[in-house]
Amino acid sequence: MHASSAVDVDLALVGGGGAASLVLAALDRHGVSGLRVAVVDPVHKRGQDRTWAFWGLPGDDLDPLLSASWSRVDVVTPAGRRVLSLDPLRYAMLRSAPVYDRAAEAERRLDAVRISAPAGELRDDGDRVVVRDPDGRDLVRAGWVLDSRPRRPKRPGRTSWLQHFRGWWLAADRPTFDPQRAVLMDFRTPQPQRGVSFGYVLPVDDRFALVEYTEFGPALLDDAGYDAALRAYADLLGLDLTALRVREVEDGVIPMTDGPFESRPSPRVVRLGTAGGATRPSTGFTFSAMLRQADQVARALAAGRPPVPAPAYPGRHLWMDAVALRALDRGHVGGVEFFERLFDRNPPERVLRFLDGVTSPAEDLAVMRSSPLLPMTGAVLGDAAGRLRARLRR
């Protein structure tokens, strides 16, 4: 609907992308009823516009939606190939269309109001939140607002990188890919002067796969640069692009920064997704934390509590991320060396759980011991000095 007057609801979702879709599905899954819900977004997300890859235990609510999953993955460096057994976890690929479909079904069951207008200011008086459009007209009055619109950090980070990528969905007329083998990270790609690059391969079946080139670093490439990198990676894989069709292209840019994101900007506004701190600063991984946030919000509402999720990552992980980003950015340690040691000196399950932010302090110490000691010590000291300078300036 196009709102001609403000709608009164209990919960408003501002932004209707992945984070909001997961919340809607979680509300439906946990049987939340009697809640007046509105979704405010000028675009109703449908179809395939992105792909999420994540790891977790099999047998959860997402299993019927997955395009593919793998119990083993490859990590490749110039020194060789490691085949990692992920048991008891699995690496999974989830495309956006089934997530958006499930969210639309949840909207119908919740009898949610969809307001096809852009949101502007959120005015929170501590009792209700008024959602306004960019021209200042009231769209919604809500008890709580979950805002997943992209935001900058509250303060600039001491280190600010980007995870940026382009992927080709490649189709073949004959068996070309091994559906039992996903490539998690392939560091044989030419490394940028400042940053780290890798390719990966996620096969749906033997004739259809996502082949992607990713960089972590401070600067983006242009279109020609991404295409050249993908062609070079396809050649490295031994793929004959003249015999393949590019069905879809996926691009993305995700912040990697130690700048703090403000997850609770006012009493009744909660930010989700990247704006709510769900993006892991050292890797750009976001999906697992978004999924946790959605489940925590739904459980809270089902129990009659405020829909405020826990912090996406422990404070010690954010500190470790800040140190790692500094070490990579200042050249204290090479990106390939950093990830190679991480996977070489830890069980795969520990690495993946650490990247998800769910490891224990003892496991975190084991991860820290696997990193190059002297370069990381320098990064720790530099990070401490940077924090002190920032505090004195404030």
C-alpha cells in the first residue's frame, strides 16, 4: 500500500532486505501472533539478487531453502591444497529468492502492512517511534522499529577496508564442476599491493556453479578489473569460458572496519544487519550474525520482551579483528600467510566458529597463538596507541 496517513503498529521493519526477511521468517517460525507489523521499503525484494554462504549444523529451518551444501571444502594456497572436513558443521549456499518467498509468506500470515515508500527520519520519544518519509510526512507510528538500512559507523575506524567481489554464475552443457567439492578460499590469485585476494567456487551441480573473485582492501576495482580478475581465475581453474555461459553476475561491497556501529541509536530503535554490527570486521561475513539477530528478536517478542538482540560479536572478537585489520593494512603480515596459518594450525571447526563469533575465550587464545607472534604484537601495540590517541581527542 501507499500510505496516505500514518499507520499504527507494534513493530515496524524499516528496510525490507535480507535482515528484515529473516526477521519476518523468524516471527512466523516462533508463532508470534497478535502483533501489528509494518514493513517500510520502496522495493519489495523478490528473485535472485544475492547469494549467502555460511556454515552451521545441518537439520535447521533453512535446510529446505538451500541450493547446495558441503561437508568438505578446499582451501588452496600456492603451497598446495587442503581438504577440510567440517564435521559436524556443513558449508551451505542460500540464494535470496527462497528467503524472500518465505518472508512474503510470513508477511501474509502476520497480516503485515507493507508501505511502499522510502523511510527518512525516525523520531523516537521513548514511548513510540514515528517513521517519516524523506519529505517529513509521517508514515508509521510504532512501538518498536527495527532499522536495517545501511549506515556508516558512529565514528570512522582506525582501519577501514572493504570486502568487494564479483561472481559469475557459469552454466555448462556437459559435466564440468565437482558438486561434492566447494572451494572456500583459493589464494593463488595475484595478490594486490595492499590487501588480500582469493577466488572461490560453489557448485550447485556438475553443470552450474558460482565462480567468484574477492578482494579485501581499501580500494575498489572498476568493471574491467573485476572481469579481468575473473577471467584469470577461470583460467587458473582450467575452465574454458568459450564453452560456458554466464547466466548471472553478482557484485557486492561490504565494509570491513573497526569503526563502531551504533546498534541502539535511541530507546525504541534497534539496528540490524551491517548497520547493527552484524558484519565481522576482519572478514566481511554477515549472514550468520543476521540469522542470530533475527532469531533473538523473534524469541524476545514471542516471550513479550523488547526485540533487542545481543551484540553480534563479543568485545574480545572485535578487538582481535581490529588488531588483524591493522596488521594486514600496515603490512605487518601478509594476507595469504595470515589465513594459511589460521587454517593450518587450527581444526577447521574452530576456525569457522571463530569467524562466526561463537568461540570460547580458550579457543580464541588458541587462534591467537596460531598467528605470527612478532608482527601481531606490533599490531597490538599500534592498536593500543591508536585507541589512546582517539580517546584523548574525544
